[in-house]
Amino acid sequence: MNRHQLVLTNDNSLTVKDLHFEETFHSLSGAINESNYVYIDQGLKQFEFYEHLHIFEMGFGTGINAFLTFVNKPAYQTIYYESIDLFPLAKDFYPMLISMVNPSQKEIYQRILEAEWNATTYISKKFVVKKVMADMQNYYFQKTLHLVYYDAFSPKIQPELWTTEIFSRIFEFLEINGVLVTFASSGVVKKNLTAVGFHLERLKGYPPKKHMVRAVKK
Ligand SMILES: C[S@@+](CC[C@H](N)C(=O)[O-])C[C@H]1O[C@@H](n2cnc3c(N)ncnc32)[C@H](O)[C@@H]1O
């Protein structure tokens, strides 16, 4: 049986349900809108003035965060986008996912989705993607990070991905003023991020979530 199933969300964009965890990748109130709000508006846009940016994403999933990062970054900015996933989507899902974006942007999304795993791919001169099939529990960084999109399944489903052990590994590799953004804001997330040294900003969440978290390394 396939592990994944496409699901239509209320902004007419698609998300995926993981049938093993019984959890969707995005809010059913709008996959693309949620990704834009949490990771682009509250993450990427804080770094507009950086000429070079290293982003790490926990959970590549549909690749929509990488795609939205590409289309929203300032033209002068070079981004190295590193993303991991332990259970990548089968290629059969790509055509349906690609069909939901603007015709002029389909080719970019396709190139991001089709970029090889465990390799580094130039999507453009100023956007490099490194997709790695790996488990966050034993993933180690090689370069310092500016921005982390922490897009794991919720702590209720995968508590092992929200630990102080993982957060301290990220904290250690973040530059000063580096940021981790996540849709989550439960007590354990805030407690563990604070415990490893992050300063937390509690922001308005993407509905129906009341809050989300931006964690800063000061
Ligand atoms: C909430 S979804 C992320 C969705 C993705 N960012 C997107 O926008 O489509 C969580 C992702 O984490 C992946 N994942 C689950 N356990 C993992 C682990 N231990 N290490 C790395 N990735 C994992 C899942 O396969 C899934 O793609």
C-alpha cells in the first residue's frame, strides 16, 4: 500500500496525508497559504537583506517550501537550500502537485521535485538545492545555518523530533541572529527550544492554530 495520499485543502491547493502517521503535511484550511505564512512571511522575509542565505528544512515533503522560497527570494540573493526527508514522496505524485502552481512557475517546481536525492542541484545560478534522504534524529550539519524551517509532524505524532538533543544540534550550527520557524507552539516545543538557548517570539498562527513560534539565536 502507498504510504501517501493527496488531499485537497480549502485554498484549493493540495497537501499529502501520511497514512502511517495519519497526519496531513499541512493545515486543511490551506496548504500553500499556510506555507507562505509560516515559512515565507515569518521566516524568509526576515532575511531580505542577506546576500547569501543557508536554509535548512526539516521535512521536504511536497517541496512546496523550497518552491515558495525560490519564487519569493529577492533576485540578488543566493540561497543554499538543504532539506531532508526520511519518507520521500513517490514520483507519481509530482504531476498533480505541479498542476497546482502558476503555469509560468511549473518548470521550477518540477526541477525542485525532480532534483536527485543525496545530491546538490543548481535550480538556478542563485538557488542550490541539496535534498538528503535522512533521519533528523541522526542528521549532522556541515555548514552553518541562517534559517531553519522546522516542518516535522506535530510533537503529538513524533515527539522524538522535538527534543532538546535535536534543538541543541540546530542551535549550535545557527549563526548569531539565526532563526528557526515552525507552525508548532505547544508547551513542549517552547520549553525545549528555550532550554537550549533560543529566544522565543510567539506569533499569530495560521488558522485554526492560534500561535506559531519563531526562535532566535541571540
Ligand atoms: C509536516 S510534513 C512536512 C511537509 C513539507 N515541509 C511540505 O511542505 O510538504 C513532515 C515531513 O517530515 C518527514 N519525516 C518524518 N519523520 C522524519 C524523520 N525522522 N527525519 C526526516 N524526515 C522525517 C515526513 O516524511 C514528511 O515529509
